Amino acid sequence: MGSTQQISTAAERLLWQTDPAALPRWQRPLLPAARMLYAIGRDLTQGFLSLQAMSLVYTTLLSLVPLLAVSFSVLQGFGVHNELEPLLQQALAPLGPQSHEITTQLIGYVDNINVRVLGSVGLAVLLYSVISLISKIEQVFNYTWHVDQSRPLAQRFSQYLSVLLVGPVLVFSAVGATASLSSNLLVQRAVEIEPLGFLLYSAEQLIPFVLITLAFTFVYAFVPNTRVKLRSALIGALVAGLLWQGVGQLFAIFIASSTKYAAIYAGLAILILFMIWLYTAWLILLIGANIAFYHQYPEYLGSRSRDLRLSNRMRDRLGLVLAARVTTAHYSNDPPWTADGLSHAVGMPFTNVRNLLRILEDADVLVRTAEAPPRYVPARAPEQILVRDLLAFIRRYGEEDTTALKPVSTPAIDALEQRLEGALDSALSTMSLRDLSAMASQANGRTTH
């Protein structure tokens, strides 16, 4: 027991107290990779990912048939609706022989939906069911990306509708083009020539992986209500695509060897296995989304916890650093900072930086521009902003929400607080935000003007 505890302590010390710059060059990429594995495992064990995947399973069961009906109607207009059944069966292939039965039943439900006889109310309910599924997915992805605001209702409806209309056409057109290319006479003759035939066969085996990776990349880049870098989305999609292929094969082996489910659950066995695969599929998608997030924001890999809670001293320091950096950019005529840029520059998680920027906005120290993404500039002349007033606002921020609470206070404590505030006022005197920016610039070898 003691040796296990020592190994665990040594591993934590190596993982969280090691400076990457002190490691040999070939070991430096290993530390962020190990921290990412820890973060994904932490999110799995603490239930964040599993709860979200289970909620998406429930929403999918309610919205799957309407989603297929809308996709089928769109594809029918472009003459590629015949590709829906084989692609759906391919997605359910890990279910083994039951995949054909489930696919047949789902297609049967879709065929029974006659859009013409639904009427305006029925069509609205159909579209609402589909849009609610995408909205739920956006909420889950926003949580992954630490985004606390969803898209406006009008923007949400227009973008979701464009995905429903354009997305299926692009996916099935790619599948159809791949199938027609493989049946081309010139390609068939080229297959007979080695090693060209082996290369073409290998490429054909990679097509499902490439298509699922591209689909995941699109989801990661489009669904969250924030700007996702294409490289980060692609890296998350590559890992999720590999998991999809590998876990799918393992799940198929599990289905083939689990004959007891049919004996225990009888007719419900197919539904239960279908729900298990839906849960697994959503879990894979969410793991890829988390990998994309941690790749884009490696600052979140510097802490054991998912959300870093700053101490009072660290919050004061971060507020001063952010205000000084924005002021320095203002005087040096550099481009104003974005929240993302400040997060990467100071090496702090984006959530903490965003919260401090909001405090500085409320303090009338900074103001955001109207461009997208917004940039931050001084709200008024920095020489008119005293550092002591800025610190006082940061420390007292949120106290108005606790007016109903009456903390214990005594004359001795009140006197001590007055002494502390007096010492702080005396130490800072008339130092302004411009003075603080000048000090920071001189430390970095720059001058303000």
C-alpha cells in the first residue's frame, strides 16, 4: 500500500510540478500528452462525459426518425436518397446482424412519414424535433468549450436549417462519388496492376475513416458557439475517428459473442444494444471534442481540476496583468488584445481570463470593440485610473449579491481592515494604470509613449 502511494505521489509530482523547459527536447511533447490523457480520464471518471452522452442518447431516440425524415426529403429532391439506407446500415454495422433489422425498421418509419399530409403544424413539430436535437448537441459542446452563451434564436434557426439542407447533400454526394469512382472501368483496370491495385484497395478501406473524420471535423468546428481552430478540430476528429473504427470492431465482436442478451431480454435485446451503441458513439464524439478543446487551450492542462479556482491573490494579479497588457498595446499602437490572445499570453485558462475581463469592464477600465472576435481597449484615459481603485473593485466584486448575508464583524476587525486599506493606499499612492503599464514595459525592455 505504501509503495502504491509513493508511486502515485511521484507520478503527480512529475505530471504537475515539472517544468517542460527543464526536460530534454524529445521529452517535452510527452508532458502535455500525459496531461491530456489525465484530463480526459478525469472527465470520464467524474461523470462529465458519461452524463452528457446519456442525455444525448435520450434526445437522439426522440429525434432520430424526424431527422432521417428531413434528410430523406432533402436527398429525395437531389435524387440521392437511395444512399441513405446503406450509409445508415454502415453506421450501425457494429451491431452485427441486428444492424440490418434496425435499419429496415428505421427506414420503414421514415417511409411512413408523409410530409404532404402532416400539415403546417405537423411539419413544424417535425422540424422542431430535429432542431432540438442539434440545439442539445450545441449545449453539450458549449459546456465542453466553456461557452456560457448560446447562439441567438434567429441565428440558431437559420444555421441549423442550412446544416439540415446542405449537410446531407454533401455527405451523400461524397459517398455516391466514391462509389461511382470505384465502379469506373478505368479504375477497375488499374486495380489489376500491382502495386497500384494494393494502394487502391488500401485507399478504399480508408474511405470510411476519412469520411467519419471529416464529419467529426465539421461538427467540432461548427457546433460550438465559439471560434474553433481547424487544426484543433482536425486533431480531435482524427482521434475520434480512430476510436470509432477500433471501438466499432470491438463492439461487433462483443455483439457476436453475447448470446445471453437475447435470452434474457427477448425482443428488447435489439433496442438495448442499439442504445448501448448510441451511448458509445456519443461518448467517442465527446472525447474527440474534449481533445480538440485541450489542444486549442493547453492552459487548461496546467491544473488537476477541470475549472481552475483562483485565490484572491492570483485574481488580483491576473486583473492587473490584463489591464497592463491592454494599456501597453494601446500606447504602443499594437493591435488590441482578444480574450483568446490574452489567455495564451498569460498562460491562464480562458474562463478565468474572461471572468476578469468582465470585472474590468464593469469597473469601467476596459471596453470591448464591436468586431468579431471582440478586442479590448481602455475604456478611459489610463492615467485617470488609479491602481488602488482597480484593486479595490476587483476585491469587492460580487459583494452586492451577498447583502442578505451578515458576516461576523467586530470593532477590532473593522479597525484592522482600515489599517490594511490605509497601508495599501499609502503604498500605491497616486500610481495610475499608465504608470503600471510603463513599469511592465520597462521590465520587458519596451517604452510607452
